Amino acid sequence: MKNYINIDSELDALKIKEVEKVFYENIERDVKIIPKVTPFKGINTDMLYIKDNKALFIKFMDTTEDIFYILEEDLLEVMSEENDLLSLKMKQSHSDIKYNYVFVMPYVDIEEDYGFSEFIYKHIIDKSKLEEIMNDKKLLDNYLEESNNEVTLNLFMMDVCPEYYLLNSKYHLNKNFKKISFYSDDYEYSATMLNQSQLIKSISIKYGDILLKGAPGTGKTAIMLSRAIKLARIYPHHKFLIITPSKQGCNELREKVKLLYKNNNNLEIHTYSSFIFKLAKKYNLVINYSLLKKDYEKAFENLIKQAKNIIKNKKMFKGIFVDKGEQYSSEEIYFLKEFLYKTKHIFNVYSCESSNISNDLNIFKPNVNNLAFDEIIELKDNYKQTKRLVEFVNNFSENANNYIHSLRENKTYNEFYKSISKREEGKSVDIIKVSDLDEQISSVIWEIEHLVEDKGLNYSDIGIVYPYNKKKLKSGKMIYFQYMLRKALDEAEIPYICADEDLTNMSEKFGITISNIYNMSNLEYKALILCELEMLYNHKIIDRSQDYQINDFVGDLNKVYSAINRACDDLTIITAFNEESSDIIKLLIESNI
């Protein structure tokens, strides 16, 4: 638990006090700690201390001796009232949980009780008592109530600190806490606690503009959601906003927030466009519906211009979180900042440049990395992929970065990030070469049967991803790849679903998922089959002096990078191209060492 002393926050409710550091350094090994718990509105504790299923809320007081002797009766009354409020809330919603709440006052000795003798005896650890406990840690057991049922206690922990839980995570990384299963709307969910490193990052919230960047799988979205819910619960009278680029991502975040943070009236989740349309409705902006149908971009730009005129002095949010910041222009980022409080605001942007698969990609134009942030944090720990998969993705990242730099030495940053796997070894990537489209589809069918029959995977564990549903060749012929794949799956009697904007990682899946890269960008699967890369338009750069050709090539590299990062355990790439016909295939093969 010593690592918790590394929590670094500027917010009073989340700061680590000096006495906390001493406490963490002297804590018993058989104790579980959840730091900075807000069990109910208006009550912020420094930790939930759990030993033998006995629960103890602890708050560390910074009160100095001088201040205490001026305000001692008032302070005792305030602490007693907070304890009574917690007691009332617990009786209302968790009457089956046995617990205690203590206030640690390391700088004062309480000599006068002012009629609070019972409260002081049961709920206050003053300077002298703390010294005794530090010399004999078992003395803290005197403040513990009876043991709780383990299942009931686990459900209680998820209720009082839901921001620290991951929903439907395929992997249980924090073994100190049990995996929880529960039902909502007749659908079974699972919840696992963030590990210690993730908890520290989620709590270490600072004021100002912060960029958090890293490869897929490094927990950017998990940390973002944890921070947003945490702040919304600490500051229930302030509003917070999450902006995410796709409706698919928006749906998933809303579903998670609905399950984790039930009283979520002060936390909004929007796509950029849905946020603008909300502003239009709220402030009676003029929407040209006829132009919206004919020229959506022009009509939307008109709305933006109107919105900019009305946002002056409209400081609506204490905190804004931008998911997948690489998909926004600097102008859009600056526009969102206009809705923040002028002081003591939190503005977090989460970004991975190489995950940008939008049509607006321009690697030669200033991007999120070039904006003026107060702090830039690089996330490197990969919790999603096995070591073998991470090695492959890291090799691809390095090869792609070197390739780009060989074309343009003036590139000041790497497009592709590396990460460090926190999972088991896993298996190597399979790259299967085939002669034509028919053989490629046959190989896909064979691979599915191998994963199910030989490796014991469920169909729902498998995803098939390809660049586009259809593509028009230079000859004018149209290839309807998704149609051909679906026909082959039907003939093989393999159940499948087609990904769309409503399908999320939380959705119940009845069969394998087939998808183009765009509808797969937020999903993840134990096993992934990447095929028909021949549909990509830029396998080679014909004229290296042309920036647009390099930009388009990197755009296709990003699509491949996004696809291979959807796999968690098992990745198979099936292609009819070779190193001579495609530099993309060459980079993939050279990365599979």
C-alpha cells in the first residue's frame, strides 16, 4: 500500500496528507485499503480500511494545535455531525453493513470533551492514541466493528466507490479485491477493481489543462471515466462533461455511467456534434434544416459560429474530459475550453495520435501534441494485451515511426506509441498468406473453427475486421466484401453479428462480430482476425516528395494499427499481398519477430 503515497492531487479532497504517508508506510500487510472514498454526498473520507471483512472509514485531519484550541468545541461538533450523517445514510441504504468512522488528529491531544465523550472515545484518534497505534498496529483493531459477509461487503464497496471499478473487463488485474457479478435489466455484468497503479493515476487530479497520451490498452478511457465520476461525486453541485468522437463510444460511456454512478445528473456525455445541438436547443440557435440535409458540414459550421457568439460568460463546467483527443482539431479543443470555469477547472485530453482514422487526418498540421498543456502524462502500462501481442504492436510502431522519419526528417514527434504489457506471455501473431479472395475467406472460416473447436473460445470472443464493407476498384468493379463474408459464414453455419454504432463492449453478443475498421475502433476481442487488407488504398508511396501521399499512407497505417489493437490474446492476419506489393504488409511481417 506504500505506493498510495504517490497520489499527487491539487484538490483538497484528494490530497495525500503527511500523516497519511506515515500511516501507509506502517500499515499491516493483511489489510486492504481503498483510498479517497466518497461514500455519500457531502462526506469525503481519506480511506476505507478493511481487515478480516471489517470496515473502517478514516479521515485524517490537518488541524493544528493552535487552531484546535480556538475552535475545539465547534470542530468536535462538526465531526460528530458528519459521523451522524454517515450513520443516517448507512441506515437508509446499507443497514446490513457493520462499520466505524474515525477521525485521526495527529497534531492535538484532546483533553476536554465538551459533552462529546462517547464520540471522542469511539471516533477520534488523537496525537497520543496515534503514537500508540504506530508502535502497536493491532491497537487499531479496537476501532473495528464486527465482520461483514464478504459478498455483501464487496457489493457495498462498489456502491461507495464505483469510480474505481471496471465493468465487464476481460481480465482481473487487482487480486486484492473480488470480482463482482450483478444483474441490471436482466443482463449480467461483472465489475473488477482498478489496480493500484491505475487508482493512483485516477486520483492524481490537478487543476488546469492536462494531456494524457499513450497506446491503446494503457487505460486512458478507464482513467478518464474514473476521474469524471470521482469529481462528479466530490462536487455534486458542479457540472462535468465528457466528449467522445463516436456515437458508439458515447453509448458505451453512458451505459457505464448509468450503472456505476446512478445519481449522474451532473455528468453529461456527448459527441462533439450532439453537444453542439444541445447548445442549439438550449440557447435557441437557428438551425437550417434544409441546409443540414444538403450540406451537413456547412450547416454545422453555421451552428458553431452562432454558439461562439453566445458562449461568452457561459462558464458551465468545472471539468471537461475529451476522449480520443487525436480526432479533434485544435480549434475544436479550444472551443470546448470556453465552457470551463475561469479558475480551478479541470481540462483533461486523452490522446493516441496513431488511433486517428478520421478522414481529416493531417500529420503535417499542428495537432493535440502541439497545444499548450500545463502537464503531459504518458501512460505506458498495457493492461489489455498479452506480452507477445504488445511486442508485435511495439515492433510495428517502431517500424512505422522509422519509416515516416525516413520520409520526413522534420517530423518532431512519433505517430505511434509503445507500451509495456502487464499480462502473461501469450502466443505469437499468425500472418497467413493466401493467393486470392476466395482462399482468404476460406482461411477466415478455418481460423474461426480452429479458435472455437481447438482453443475453446466462444463465438462472442472473436472479431473479424476488414478495412471497408465494399470497395470500388480502378476497373470500376465493386467488391462487396462484407456480403461475401456473410454468405460464407451462413454456409458454414457460424453465427455472427455486424458491428454498428449501437454495439459496445457491454453488449451481449450472439456470435462472432464482423466489422469494418471504423465500427470496430471502440471494441475489443480475445481473438481477432484481420483480413482483406488489400482494400486499403495506399500500400505504397509513389511520389515521396508529395506530402499528401505520405499523409494518406500514414492514414492507412493508422487503420492497421487501430485494428491490431482490438485483439487482446490472439491475432491472425490473412492477406493476399506480399512484401513486394505492399509496404504495409512488409512492415507487419518485419514486426512479427
